[in-house]
Amino acid sequence: MTIHDEALANMVRSELAMDTRTGGLPISVRVSGGEVFLKGCVDTREQLAIAEFIISGIPGVRHVNIEELQAKEDRA
């Protein structure tokens, strides 16, 4: 992870934590070359979409990968 990727990961974590809809959710963040990888489980598909939307608006984010982020309602 480069310094830029580490700074971007910190920004992503901060933005997710500050939003009332995604704050406190167990989402781990990894960044590589400007691509953000999210992993974890949220309650709804809406929260998943919100997380993706928030992150895609952060300067420096080239792509948001949510393949490892699941919604509980999809697992039922």
C-alpha cells in the first residue's frame, strides 16, 4: 500500500464513519492503486449502495469494488 493509498483508505473510513447511514457498520477498507475494496456485511442493499455512492465521490477514488460487501437481507 502506497502512502497515497493509505491516505485514501483513511478518507474512505472517515467518510463512512461520519455518515449516519453507514457509521458503525462492520466494513473493512483496502485501497490499491486508487481502487477501493470493501468487505463486510451491512443490513440492507440500500446501505451497500449508499457506501458505494459516498466512496465514489471521494477525490482519488478510481473504482469501488463491493464484491465482498454483502447485505444481510440477501443472505436470508
